[in-house]
Amino acid sequence: MAVTSRQGVSDAAVIEQSWREPGIFAALYERHAPHISRYVARRLGDDIADDVTAETFYRAFEKRRHYDLGRPDARPWLYGIAANVMAQHHRRETRMLRAFARSGADPVAQTYGTQMESADDRVVAAGMHRSLAEALAGLSRAHREVLLLIAWADLSYEETAQALGTSVGTVRSRLHRARRKIRTAIGDGNPMSVSEEA
């Protein structure tokens, strides 16, 4: 589904118009920067999210003439660029996840679900979050990228494949392996569970 502004203009139309009027590209930033920033903050921390988001849109602006105008929604393209920028911070993300797994104090990820009703529920959730963080830290970058684009950025298999420049089959395979490792690490109570698509 194409992302459109109040005037009903698709991302692709904004990008094409920005070839002649570069300032129009700001509309793409306004539409998508908050989502990209939240995604980056969850993965790398609030202190670096603005810088990575800015770099993502700078690179997008520089590459806008190469954008496939047949794709009305630029989200997968932008998340793909963000993934490339974040790749430079892979070690930082792994260190953060391991620190969270040790301490249980997650500085960036939001709690899953609603308010816990009892201390027992909070203890169980904290243990599950620690296990999840350790399992995520143990994934390869390729597997982690697929899992988090689907689970946290809410991209479809096709959009994830587009973002990463790979096939849907590769996305399915990586997601299956990542989910299996996560299940092994934390059992069936996985708050990041994503359904298998047909």
C-alpha cells in the first residue's frame, strides 16, 4: 500500500518531484523519520538514533535519482538504507544486547504487552527479556536484521526482501532460522513472535 500525504501524493511521487525541487524531499523525512528513529533507538540506543536517522535520510537524498518509481511506498528502501548505516554499529548493538542480558535493565526496548499486574509477572517478564536480548545478541547480523525488520519495523516478507536487496526465499529462510534460535533460547513465550506467512 502506498504511503500518501494529506494531499494523496505517494512517496515515489515526492521523490520524483524532488529531482526538480530538492526541498520537497523534506516531506519524505516528515512521513518516515519518526518511525526510522524509533527503530534505530530500539536497536542502538536513544543517544545515536538521531545521528543514524539523519545519515539515513542524507544517503536517501543522495540516491533519490536511483529510486524505483514503480514502488509507491519508500519505507522498505529507507529501512534498507538504515540497515546499511546501522551495520557500522553492529558491535555496539551486540554489546548493548549482552549488557541488557546481564543486567536486565533495557535502556531502549519498550516493554512488551501492558502493565504487569504482579511482582511475579514482572520477574518472569524480566527473565524473558534478558533471554531474548542474549538470543538476539547471538544471532548473525543477517538473521537479526530480517527478524527485527519484520518484528519491530513491521515490514512484510516482500518489503524486507526489498529493503535488504535479497529474495523473499532468503528472508523466509533467515527468519525461520532466527525464530528457531530465539525459541530455543526463551521457549514458547516469545514476545517477538512473528507468524509464518503462507
